[in-house]
Amino acid sequence: MDVERIPSQMTLEEKAGLCSGEDAWSTKAVERLGIPAVKVSDGPHGLRVQCENDNNLFREAQEAVCFPNGCALAASFDKDLIKQVGDAIGREAQALGSQTVLGPAVNQCQLVKLIGYSIYEGLTKI
């Protein structure tokens, strides 16, 4: 797959589809270019993978470990601990079939001002 050339081969609809997604937890595939759908999961302080039968209602999630939130981890100043948590979230994502974890965020103070993002979820300073 020639990643550099793919955008020029995509239609506007295909590009928009990558941004909007197939559903709340999957990107749209572009089969004619060999781009697979990617399953994503929420992950500000652990993994949240929705159950297949949830119909995007966000009611049922698969069981997963909940770690201390990003602000608490950052306050520990323990880089090794934070790496261990990241590694554990990555292993759990693989085990639950998620290819991308949406979090944690780093230094999103400007986002808080712009869109009201939850600052406690990130590894940041105020």
C-alpha cells in the first residue's frame, strides 16, 4: 500500500467517510484502495469497547481494567508507571480487537477552553 499516494486516489466522499466513520466505533473501509475499517475504543483511563449488540447506545461495554485517570497518573511523576499503564491498555486493546485507543490526551488545556473537554482525563498541567 503506497500511503503517500492514497489521498490523491480517494474521492471526496471517501475522505469524508474516513472522518465520519461507519458507526460510533469503526472507520469506514475504502475497499477499492485496500483500506480496511479500523475499530476504535475510548481510553482516557482504561479501555471501553462497546459490545457488539449495543447498537451504538453506549450502554453495554466489555469488561476492562479501569486505571487512575491521566491527571492522577501525571501527578505521580512516575514515567515507568505511566508506561506500564499504557502497555497494559495496549495489550487489552489487542485482546478485545480494538486497533486504535482514543486516549489519553496530553496537554489539552486549550481544548478545554474551546470545546469543554474533560481535563482530568489527560496527562496535563493546568
